[in-house]
Amino acid sequence: MFKIEKVETINKTFRIPVELVSKLQIVAQEQEVSMNSLVVQCCEYALNNLDISN
């Protein structure tokens, strides 16, 4: 059965260097995803692959 799911989100403001935003925009356009989706996926990947060993 089809079930509509809603992901809870929150608005936050981050200051990101202009050059990084430009790179992100290019990738988002090339992959046909929104900037928001790309940034979320990048953050999730970084956190999942973070080396926290000391």
C-alpha cells in the first residue's frame, strides 16, 4: 500500500564560502538534485565516514 511519509525538517542558517557554494551548485545541477538535497547528503556522508579515533 502507498503511504505518504513526511520527513521532519528545521531551518538553519550557515555561512558557507562563496567558492564552495559555487561548486555545490554545479554538482547539484549536473546531478539534477536540489542544493538542499545535495548538502544534506554531503553532511550525512561526512558524518557516517568521520574518523573520530584519537
